[in-house]
Amino acid sequence: MGCEMAETAGPAAPRAALIGGPSEVLSTGDIQAFVRDQLRSAPLDGRSVCVLIPDGTRSCPLPVLLPAIRQALHGRVSRLTVLVALGTHAAMSEEALAAHLGCEPGALAERYPAVLNHAWWDRSAFADVGTISAGRIAELSGGLLHAAVPVLINRAVVEHDVTIIVGPVFPHEVAGFSGGNKYLFPGVGGRDLIDLSHWLGALITSAEIIGTLGITPVRALIDEAASMVPGERLAFCLVTKSRAQDLHAVAFGDPQAAWAAAAQVSARAHIRYLDAPVPRVLSLIPARYDDMWTGAKGFYKVEPIVADGGQVVLYAPHIRQIAVTHPAIEQIGYHCRDYFVRQWDRFSHLHWSDLAHSTHLRGAGTYDETSGERNRVTVTLATGIGEDLTRAVNLDYLDPAEVDPARWAADPGTLVVPDAGEDLYRLRPAPPASRPAL
């Protein structure tokens, strides 16, 4: 398997090594050889290394990648810690971590002696590396926000010489594409920056920013915060095959360069185009999403292809809670962006990331005091969440027992999306109008 170099924009931009492509499937041997080769030439001898990995809500073949990383670093580094980039997701149990990393039950500690959940709920877990000023936030956000924000990060990152990010890149509703420095912020960052970055994405709107290549305002904010973190950073940015644990591609290098190379591949592998809007979408939410906060990706990724007045049904009988780690969302409910913006005095004291999640799941809409809230599409939950609560949070309810995905798939007006939440669906751009002959 050949290896090529990919460049980010700019004459002095860093380079990333890349194997694979959007139509390829890499073998285990190819992946592990690439990992070992890249780390062999990295200056890591005698240094401490913190490896950031995703939690179970991301498709990522860690049982293939981590053994190769451990083998490449064994006997070379002074200390190796694996840190799960939870953001504000629930902590993974030892049993779940063992399965996530490909270990037999009870064998996790022997193979990986130092595996930590990012303890985002514990203030003592963070180091303060500075503040981004209100003026700089205004520059990065294009004037949408003007508020200073402290930059807090898990102490494990600053207490190691080198951080190696290992994680997939997908179209993302807040940053444009996930991965890269996003494993630092929000992955192992503090709540203040999480709130500000997510609300910035919500102000731009998910439908506008999702799947946008290049440096979006949110990505610029993430990179700014990352530049304040001491120590060296490297990244393996992965492009996972849809509905599988196989990899299309792996990029390695500086996190920004590796992310940019992987995002280019993800844009071709993870964005599916339709020629016309559809009246109804049935998103089949996989088990890796265990509450509505994470399972809502089944809406974000299909909103762009739903016709005005159409419907998205999120089918997830296994989901029984709105948000395990964000209970305030249940009190806020789900509303469009303008509902909050035009009533900012009522909501500004709440966590802005909770408001952002609300807008992301409710989608595009308008609000004014006279007409109230008007939303572009109907969002219906066919989940284990009861009807009373579903309607109380401003969503429609459907008994999941009434949903037969095979029958719905036979309806020409319905698109059924299996394993929803990672692939993005978009409308194909209209061809440019031809000019009349002179």
C-alpha cells in the first residue's frame, strides 16, 4: 500500500502522510504498518505520551490501531496514558472500555495500565492554559459573539510531553467536520469553551455549517484554543467506511494538516447526494447512541434533504432518555435558533451548549412574539421516551411499535437511512445555467 503526502492550503503549510482514499478499504496489515512506520520516525524516545481516543459513540477500529501504537512506543517512551475524549458524554465503564479497545473482560489493565475517562465533571481535572479575549472571539466568530472565554484542558495533556490524537473524521453539525484538534476542544476541554463553540455553531446553524470543508469559524476557534496548549501534538485522523469499522484512509502529522487531509476524503466518502428533496425520512438510530442528545445526529445528517413541511422520524426504541449528562435540555425543550435569540434574556444564563443542541435537533425555523415559533420540518420521535415527555419538549410522538422500516422503505416518498448519524445527506448542486448562443 503506497503512502502519499497531502498539504493544507498555504505555501508554508504543514504536510500530512496519507494512505487510502474514498473508494479504498485498508487492510489491518496496511493500517498497522502505516502506524508503526509513522511513529518510528517521530522523535518520541524518552518522552511521555498521552493518546486521545474517541468514546463508544464514534465508529473507530481502536482494536486495530491501539495495539500498533503500543507496539511502536513500547520501550521508547517514558510513560503512556490513554485518555478517552468524552467531551461531556457519560463516562465509559471498565467493561465498556475493554470492549472498546478490543480487550478480553478483566484484561484491560494488563494491556493498557493507564486508561482514563476525561473527568469533565471534576474541576480539579483541568489545567488553565489562558484566556481567549472577547475581541479575539469577535474576530474568530465574524462578529457573532463578543465574550472572553477561559481555556481549560485535562491535566493529562499538559502533564505529558506529546499528545497523539487518534480519531475519525465525519461531517459535523458544529465544526463542519469532526476530528483533529476537536479531540482537544471539546474532547478534553472545559465547559466554558464547549458552550461558546457550540453556540457559535448554532448561530451559524447546523444546516449551514455541517459538511463544510476548510476552516469554519468554529474550527478557527478550536485551533486557536489548541495553539495555547503546551507540548507537541500529532494526530492519526481516520476515515471510517460507512456502516462498518473498516477504514478508507488514515492521515498522520500535525493535527491541522492530518485533519485537513482526512476531511477531504471524508467529504467524498461520507456525503451522499440526492437530486430532489424528500417528503419524509426514517432515520434508524444505532445502539451506540443511548440517549436523544447523541442520537439526534440522525436528524442533523438528513435535515438538508427534507422538503419544506416534511418530516424526520427518529426510530430508536432503545433510547429512553433525552440527555443523560444534560438534564436541562428536558426543561428547555427543542426550539429553533431564533426562539432563543429573540428571547435571549430568558435563556442566556443557561449552558449555551444545551441551547445549541436544542436548535440542532429542532432545525430551521422562525420566531416572533406575534406568530410564535414556526419550524421548517416536523421532528418525530419513535423511541422509548414516552409520549407525554416527547410532546412536552416540543417534538411529535410516534409509537415505535407502529414503525415497520421495510414497509416504509417501499414508500417512494420516504427515505429510510440505516445506521443513521454519520453519513451526511445533501441535495446535489444544480448545474450552472447555460448561456444562450450568440
